[in-house]
Amino acid sequence: MKDATVSARVEYGVKTEAEEILQKLGIPVSVVINSLYRQIIFRNGVPFSLTIPAQPKTLDTMTDAELNAKLQHSYAQAVSGKGLPFSEVFDELEKGLN
């Protein structure tokens, strides 16, 4: 029996965007909140990572030695057949963005 109320203040834009997506999916906000609470109980914690992801180094922040080491490592992988096909690399990158 649902007999408790949850009240939280969130940014208006975040609320609006999330509710529009849920509406398109046909899922009430209360179902999502209830599911989140159940996952917190099931996992005995928050069901997603709350860490700050490491930012990969960009070319402009690498030393010449670091860049050369990465290029040599990548070349050795490619020559030994341990590399991934181009299409798989982009598939993995896209998964990380979603």
C-alpha cells in the first residue's frame, strides 16, 4: 500500500526534461521514484556510481614522451592483432556517452 509522500526540490529544467522523457515512455514519476528506492534497498546503496570519472589526457596536455609511448603501445597492439576494429571502437565510445 502506498501511503508515504516524497518531496524534493530540484532544478526546474531537470524536472521538466525528465518528466517529458518519462511521459513519452508512459512511466509515471512515482513509479520511477519507487523503483529507485527499491534498488537502493536491494543494493544497500545508490544503484549507480557517484564517482567523478577520470578525464582522459588530451593531446595538448601530453608530453612528447607520453604521446610517443601511447602511439607505440597502440601500434604494437595493432601489429599483434590485439586491436579492435574501427566500428567496435566507435560503438564502445557511443555506449559511454549514453
